[in-house]
Amino acid sequence: MSRLVIVSNRVADLRKKTQTGGLAVGLADAIRSRGGLWFGWNGKIEAEIPDEPSVTEIGNVKMVSAPLTREDYDCFYVGYANSVLWPLFHYRLDLVRNQDEAYAGYRRVNAYFARMLAQQLQPDDVIWIHDYQLLTMALELRRLGCRQRIGFFLHIPFPPHDVLSASPHHQDLLDALLSHDLVGFQTETDLENFRNCLEHIEHPDRAEAEADAFPIGIDVDDFAKLAHHASDDVLLDRIRRGILGRAQIIGVDRLDYSKGLPERMRAFNRLLELYPEHQRAVSYLQIAPPTREDVSAYSDIRRELEGLAGAINGRHADFNWTPVKYIHRNVAREKLASLFRTSNVGLVTPLRDGMNLVAKEYVAAQDPENPGVLVLSHFAGAAEQMREALLVNPYDTDGVAKAIHHALAIPLDERQARHAALLKRITEHDAQWWLETFLERLAGCEHPASSPALKGPRLAAI
Ligand code: ADP
Ligand code: F6P
């Protein structure tokens, strides 16, 4: 079997149990099971970039990483990946900050990563590049003469042409995607949008990159096992709530504007207004660790959320009841799993999301005999697979409040039926299924890059 080379901007620390972000969680599970090489940014900023990457071995995985300079970090990570591509691909044109300098930095870092990785490659490696930070890396690898198979998986949504074309570089980005042998998306909608965008450009190699949808999954059994062993403080909290006859709603998301957190807080507030019987009977636990704090849109959302949590508590709290519990840090995975299990409702209401693994984790963590209910946004990629959740429009405050009210009242047999159907689907399409399906498809692709007649992409070198 060929060696698997995974490439992602963020490499997980395989020695740690807690990884935040769907990509690190999904890939850590995948590479542990198969072994190989994982290349990416080491998370450090240094005065100068090295000639060679640093290499460490963890079990059967070779971890290869390299630092960024301050300027590269500012242009590539803050400036282009997270101030242009992230908002653009999440349909938030209002937050896009286009700058040619940032784009040049993005291209430069993709080329630098390609140079670092190329030194480590073996001829029969299979390379799998991940996510929006590295859209142009395969193109640079091809320029360096790499003839290995290269697949790409986009973890975030792919927008429709009308949105994508707002970027002055959209044609370049589409061209670069066509340097891969296979391009994978989370959902049929993303795939459709990509195909539609290709209709609008003329590219000589268009037919050569295959594309399909491969919804990412989680390790369902592993997460269910974690959830089974509730930690002591979670158990105590459950007992305390049980005595008082209280229910708990839970949300777990990076503090990102795409996750719809202020909208969700407002919906919870509306629940208490529309249905006063939930006063003192329901609390909402929101765990939202910090993320990308160097990007201004993220500090804005943090302020807004903290203001809302304070306002709701100020208005509704009582001496022995805090309606909103807000935790702004990472939580160990076992604890997260047991918190999911002991919560009656899982609230996953992003305004737009590639997949959303939290939705799958919430379902995996439930006690099948007495499961909680998932309230899920139509705009999460997971909604394509998880039809038995209560699907909501996150922009509709009253609609979400009504769905939470409904979720809290669903009888046991209906909860069991919904949960069984969801569990079956996420088990059939778990992390292993995702990995194998993508890699099998990549192995079976017609492989133009290995032919000497490789046509060069049109993009200008930088
Ligand atoms: P994204 O990739 O946009 O962050 P996902 O829902 O797909 O969204 O993945 C988030 C992952 O990060 C999940 O596995 C989730 O359990 C984990 N996570 C989110 N918040 C925390 C937290 N506070 N502590 C630990 N893990 C977290
Ligand atoms: O899964 C989406 C994603 O953007 C990953 O690409 C990323 O690693 C993760 O979320 C966390 O974001 P960041 O790497 O910017 O901290």
C-alpha cells in the first residue's frame, strides 16, 4: 500500500486528547489508524523560515512541520485565509477584506509549504491536501515536478458562483483546484456549486480533475465509549439538576461568526419569553473556545456574545438558577462527551457550516435508551444526512425557540426512533468510511499528472 501523506495547515498534537476544530479531530482519528506522514504549519512564528522542516515520529506517523514568519502569518493566515476565504466560502461577503498583498502572501506560503514537503516525498506516496488554507499548494507541487497522486478535501462550504466571483482571484483559485486528481466536498450542494463555477471558466484541463461529495464522519464507537464514563463533576451536576427537575441545553462551537451564536442566544431568550414554564426549569450551557483572535471579526463576535449572555442572565436569573452558562475555553474530550450525554437538547445552529462534527458527536454520545434531541440548522452540511434531527432556520429566532420547546417535550419513543435513525446513518458514514471512500476513489482516478504530457495550469508563477 502507498504511504499516505496528509497535508493541512494545522497539524494536531497526536499526544494530546483534545483537538479543537473538525479537521484536526477527523484527521487525527484517520492517520492513527493507517499511519503515514502528516505535514503542516507547526503553529509557531519565527524570524526566518528554515531550509528544512522539522520531523518527529509518533508511533507509525511521521509528523513534519515548519514555522511561518510574522509577515507570512499576517498575510496568509490572518489576511487571506481567514479574512477573505473563510468569510467568502461561508457566504459572508460583508466580512471579506480583499487585499492583493494578502493574496500574494497566501500564494507565497502555499509555495513554501510545497517546497518543504517536496523534500520528504517518495515516488509512490499518495498526497491528500486539506482545506481552504491550501487551495494552491498542489499547483506548486506540480510545478516542482511532483507526479504523485494528489487529492484535495474542502472541509468548509463551497459557495455558488455569484458569491465566489466577488473575489478578484476566483478564477485562479478554480484553476489551482484543477491541479488535483480528485477534489472532495462535504455535501452535494457544495459539489453542485463547484461544478456550476466551472461552467463559468474556460480551462483546458477541466475534465481532468474528478470531484465528488464525501461527507466527513466521526469515530462513533470511540466517542460513545467516552460519553459512557461521565466525569465526576458532570455526574454531580446532573444529580443536582435532577433533584431540581431541570433540563439542560448544550452548544459547543469555536467562537466563530459562522456558528450563529448570538442568534442562538437570542432564540434561548425568546424561549424563556414565549414559554415562561421554562423559567428556572431549563439552562443553556454554551462552550465556545477562542479562535482566530487576530482577526477583528472574531473579537467583535466575542464582545457581542458576552454582552448577550450577561443581558439574558441579568434579566432572567434567580438566586438558584443561572439561565446561560458560558465557558470560553477548551474542554477535555471525555468531559465534552459526558456533557453531551447528560444534556436533553443539543443545539447546533450555524448560519453556514461545511459539515459540523458536533452534531454527530452529540448523537453518538446519547444513551440510546433515553436519548436527547438534536436541533440542527438547515445550513450545516450535516443536515443533508441528519434529517431526523429537528431542522431549523437559525435566522428565525421564534422558529428556533419553538423547536427547542418542542425538543424538550418529545416523548421517549419518538426520541428513541429519531436517535436510532441518526445513529445508524452516522455509524454507516463514520471517519473510517470517509477516509477509505476518499482514498479508494483517489487511487482509482485517471491520473494525468503521471503522464509526461501533463498540461501546465495557466496560473502565473509568483
Ligand atoms: P469546526 O471545524 O468549524 O470547528 P466542527 O463542529 O466540525 O466545527 O468541529 C469542531 C470540533 O472541535 C469537534 O470535534 C468538537 O468536539 C471540538 N470542540 C469544539 N469546541 C471545543 C471545546 N471547547 N473543547 C474541546 N473540543 C471542542
Ligand atoms: O474545520 C475547519 C477549520 O477551519 C480547520 O481548517 C481549522 O484547522 C479549524 O477549523 C480551526 O481553525 P484554525 O486552524 O484557524 O485555528
